[in-house]
Amino acid sequence: KYKRSPLYLEWAPVNTFMDQVEENKDDVEMEGGKDTNEEEPSKSLFVKNLNFDTTEVSLRKAFTDARIGKVTGVKIVSKKDSGLSSGYGFVEMEDEEGAKKALRKM
């Protein structure tokens, strides 16, 4: 389904799939001026250029059918006022190796 139109994959920010965002940034430990979260490997991918009819189920299926690793989370960003897709989303893989395979293969 996605072979005819290009999908663009990039590394997503760390902790994209966290349910709660910490409001107090003073709690973040800093080492040498860098956030310690930047050091851990990312398992999340930013997917852009999605068809506006793409659903989270169909995006998960595309990654699952590609047999690149286990998908642990999918989120398509939609506009708050209309609920329509914004044309991009995030896919979280079980491990960093699966995310790297996705970048290479898709």
C-alpha cells in the first residue's frame, strides 16, 4: 500500500509515547550540560508524508507486515479542532535494532 508513495522516516524524540509529561523541568538531571535522556537509544520513529486516510491500525500493519521487529506503539497526530489527520505520526519499536531496520527497509 505504501510502495507507491514515499514514507519518510526519522528518529523521533525520546519518550514520545510517555503518557504523562513532567511539568517541572527542574527534576531533569543534567550531566555536562546535556539531558541524560539523550544518551539512551531511541526506539521511536517519526513518520511523515502519510496519506490523510491512514489509520493507526493500517500504519501498525504496514510495519508488522514488513517483519522488521515488534511494534509496541503507533500514534497518528490529528488536528484538535477537526480531528483530521495531520499527515504524520510516530511508531515505537520494541528495541533499537527494530527501529534501525525500519529506517533501512522502509
